Amino acid sequence: MSAVCAGIDCILRRPSSTVSLDTLSLVIIVGSLSDARLRICELYNFQRLVFVGTNLGRDYHHLSGGLMRFQQLITKYNILVAGKSHYHAAEMQRRLKTKTFVLYNPVSEYAHPKSLKASDVKKFKFVYLSAPSKALKHACEVLSALKRTNVNVWMVSFRPKYAINSGFPPECGSLITDRSLIIKEPTSLAHVLDEVASSFSVLFPGGYAETFGNAHFESNCVGTPVLAEATGSLPEILQNSEAQLLTRGASIEDYVRRINHWWTFGRPVVTCYTDKTLLNTMTPFFSELLSIKQNSTEDD
């Protein structure tokens, strides 16, 4: 008998009052790796254990023993590691020295082309979609440079719930004061994507490497281009990426020149890659899971 669990809670709740957890032939735990979860698994002494997670490459930092222990656990517990993109999977495979799968992030049902007239897209409105502690400083620098040539420029920044108490970079202070930078709390993903769809572009300067980049992928899905650098997964997941991405190490002036080019000749027409979806990467991953389950059954 097997069970699929999402985190520790479902292990503690037991799949059935009539089932003994230590008799399960295969337990699949979907979620991040942690010392607490491993202690639970060791306590029940499962016959066969598989961890499925899409960010396990960074989780070893939170384990006692670090990378070496994580590599040992991959073998001991038959951990399957999946990255959020080919870029992410390659990075994890390089560090962990283990076979790594790709599972693209699921895309929201709200991420579809919006029925907007050209006049509904605000030429001088930009949007920033990431944690304030990351690239917002650079986005404010781009905005300030743009305002020196056009005072009508403004930007919306969505602050994720986990960063509500975070401070904002000093570069953003005067922009917040004069309402050139408007901070909004995301009430729903549909609300965020409506704001994105009416923006001229998403700004993501600074060269930060995304493991998948849901916000930027979904921005393309609603027809809004992303102006960023060709790092991380962005060249992989953004359709018509050459038109949207600057070379690594781009300067503030490079961003301003590209935006001025778009204002003069039109922004790039974008949509989302239909093949960059979770469904298209599940088959090899779950084939491996079925193989593990079959081997486990034969062992019994």
C-alpha cells in the first residue's frame, strides 16, 4: 500500500485509522526537505520513501550537515529532485551530483490574454513584480532615470505578503513620496494580472536569476513584455525573449534606451509559451515514480 503526503501534517494525521504507517510500501512526500520531516520519517521507519520537491537544491542549507548530508540523504531515502526550469535543474544537478528532473511551475488559470483596447494600456505605467529586497532598488533607479525625460512615468509595485514588514530601498523614497511609485498589496492573482495587463512593461532590472519566474511568464501570458536581463530561466521561459531581454550586466542607461525605443517603435508583441507548462514536464518525472513504486512492490 502507498500514500501521497503534502508535508509533515498528513503523515501525522495518518492516511487511515486502520492503516499502520510503517507497513506502507511507498510514501511520497511533496514539499521541502527539512530536519523535522526527516526525523518524522526515521521515526516511522518507512519501507520506501520519496521526497518530491521543486526547490530541494537550496534546502540543504537548512539541514544539519549541509550539502554532504543532503547528498547522503538522496541515496538513503531515494529522493527525487526536480528543478523549476532546465536552468534550475542544471544548477542543482551540478551541485548535488544526482539526476535532476524538470517540473515547470503551474500557471494560473487567470494568466490568459486580456481583452484590452490599445488605449487601455497605459504608455507611461510600469509594474514591478518581485520581493522589495531584490531588484526593486534597480527598478527605482530606472524609473528615476526615465522621469528625467518624462515626468509622467510611474510604476506599481506589488509587495508580497512575506515582505510586508520589509523596508524599501532609499532609492525609492522620493518616488513613493511623489506617488511615482505606488505600493499595492496583492488582493488576488487576478487583480495583479489586471494591473500587469494595463502596464506598458514589467521592469525587472539587476540581473537576478529566477529559477522559473512565474510572475514574468504570466506577464507574457496577458500580453505584457518584460524588460530584464538574459539570466536564469528567463531566456528559456519568455517567448520572443531576444526582444525583451538585455545582455547581462546592462546599465540603467541600457534600460532607458530600450524603453525609449519601445515608445518610439512599439513594444514587442508577446504571449506565453504553450509548451512551458507543468503538464509537459510531468511525464518523465512520474514515469520514474511509477518505476520506483513497481520496484518497491517487487521487493515486497
